[in-house]
Amino acid sequence: MGKKAGTPSLEAVDLHCTRGERKLFGALNFTLRSGELLRIGGANGSGKTSLLRIACGLLEPTRGEVRWAGENIRRLQEEFWRQLVYVGHANAIKDDLTAAENLHVACTLAGVPRQPAQIGEALRRLGLAGCENLPARVLSQGQRRRTALARLALSEAMPLWILDEPFAALDAAAVEHVQDLIAEHLSRGAAVILTTHLEAKITAAALRIDLETS
Amino acid sequence: MLAAFRCVIHRDLLLAARRSSDVLTVLLFFVIVVSLFPLGVGPDPALLRTIAPGVIWVAALLASMLALQRMFASDHADGTLEQMLLGATPLGMTVAAKVFAHWVISGLPLVLISPVLALQFDFPQEFLGVLALSLALGTPVLSLIGAIGAALTLGLRGGGALLSLLVLPLYVPVLIIGAGAAEAAVSGLGGKAQLLLLGALLAFAGAFAPWAAAAALRISSE
């Protein structure tokens, strides 16, 4: 990772978001530097997911812009997405594919194809040893979430992770694993944005935004 | 980039192989619709020979319509589509891969079985090749045009009916030229002109439709 800790990577400038008639948030500014964690809090329906979707470029803000290394992400497109891992609310897991196949597809789409050995290793790290070749249909909710998050163990080189409720449906052990992955990643100088209801104990430099329901 | 292209095709074919009922439904629909016509219009060989290309083409069109809705729906529902939108590969390429896989699953079987169905209509055997070739060139165009409609109506309530209204008029040129190829061949004019036109339509749609569908996907997933 070429970046020194402390260089600004993701900037939100005067973001406004209106969904339908409802104003979710307005005049939101933040700067995320490398090595920093941004935790977005707020009640259900306060616009956390919308903010994440704006930050990764899936949703166009009503006003304002998001910049990556000084450039608007809507202009950068693939150049930005090549450096981003987004694990959304939906797991992007296909029922008819095995856990290993699902992970392989996810990595290839992200532009970093992985060998079966690395994929097996990532799944083991998330506590899915023995489930590699089971179709996702027979996995539990938590195991599916773990499969989706196993991508993180293969994405050390991506300088930005955006995670929507990563700890939902996970048991205590898995929460621990994922927190370790995030802490490791931050110590490598990457930036992480996440939403969570859990008081995570990641001690790295953490910013906090709380969205209010208006 | 090619790795992602191949991966998406491989994935979609693998999914279809593990859920083969989807493929069979489209194929059986095609076979049944085509077989209804001889029963309905009566066993007059001259009449059947005349209507054969048109009937087979209309049935192929409806069958490909039937499969369209599934093109992006399951990826949209489980979040894979978001990952494709945020992928390292330009979205148009990913869409092209999906359309190709979709054609292999829902179009190619129709092409392969069409000569057998044409025999039900006492269609002259020496022209079966022209009929199959016109379908082989035409059905990918249907998938490509359909992809734009499927992307636009993604996630809408009652999207299925809207999709038909949106896409069927756009299928008309393909239908006229496609069915015209076999008719021209039978009447002794040779179907070459129509086949070349179909080829041109395919090249045009292949170059532009994936990008139009990609733009539509970005809009409908906001």
C-alpha cells in the first residue's frame, strides 16, 4: 500500500440525500484518511445504507459529491471501484453455488481472481472449514454472512472497505474474527467505513457520524 | 477483464445446469405453442407449409420473452447485481456476458429443435437449414434487445407485463426479416438478403445493446 497514514482518501462534500419526499440528511461533510475507521450510527431508517450507497457510487446524492483522492467518484467509475470492497446488506450469495464458488465469483468480479487454495484458506479463517463445497442453500444465515465477509480476508490490497452491518447475523466468534480483519486492515493503512449497532472494540482512529431521524 | 467475462458466462451456465427446469420450461413452451397451430388450423399441407416460418418465429419470440424477466431478477434480489455495478470490469462487458449466457440457455435450444418442429408443418427439407440459420442469427438479437427492457423494468411491480409491452414492438423488425428469410428461400428467391440483414442487426445490437442495458441497470438500481 503506497499510501502513508493520514493522507485524505475519501471526502464527502456537502452531501444531501432525499429519497422520495423524505429528506434523509443534508449538508454532510467528512474526510476519511487512510488508516481511519468511520462508524456510521443512527436509528433504523435514518439513511445509513443510503449514505454507504452514495459513498460507493451506487446512488447519486441529491446534492454534493464524494471524492476519492481529490476526484469525484462518479467520474472515476471503474478506477475507484477497483480499489473498493463493498459488502452490502444483501450477501450476493447464490443458493445453487457452493461457498467456494460464490467467493470465487465475487473475487473475479472485483478484478482479483483467486486460486482455490487461497479461497479455501479465507473460508477457513472465517470458521467455514468443511463448508467449502456445500451449496449455499444449506448454509445458515450466519454462515452465508461469513461467506460474504470471507472476501475481506482476500482483499488486503484494497484501500477502502465499505461494510453495511457487517456483524448482523454473526455469532460472537465470527464478530471477533471480522473485527480482527478490520483492525489488521486499518493497521495496513487502509480506510474502512461501516454501520453497526454493536459497540465494536476496534481501537484504531475512529470517526463517528450519527444520523438523526428528522 | 476477460477473466470476469468468462467467469460470468461460466457462472450463469452452471446455475442453469443446476436448475435445469428453467431451461426446460422455455423449450417446452416453444414446442407446445408451435404444435398447437397444426391442431388449430387443420391438416391442410399447403397452408401449413406457408405459415410454418411465421409460426415458428412468433413462438420463438414469445418463448424468449418468457425467459427475459429472469435475466437480471435473481442477481438483483440477492445483491450480486450491486457487486457487478461496482466491479472492476466495465458494466457493459458484464452485461454482454450475461446476455450471451442467457442466449445459450434460452435461445440456442430453440434453434436446435426448430428443424424438427418444422417437419410437423411439412416444411421442405432442403430449406430447414435457412430456417435454423435465421433463428440462430435472430434469437441473439432478441436477447440483446430484451436485455435493455429487462434492465429498465427491473424491480418494478408488474414488470413482466410492462416488459412485454416495451419489448415486443422492438422485436417486429427481427420478426419480419427472420420469418421472411425462410419464406423467400421456399419461394425460390433465396433468403440470402434477409440473412445478411439479420447478421447486420446482430452486429449492431451486439455492439450497442449491452451498453444501453448497462446504463438502464444503473438507473433502475438507484
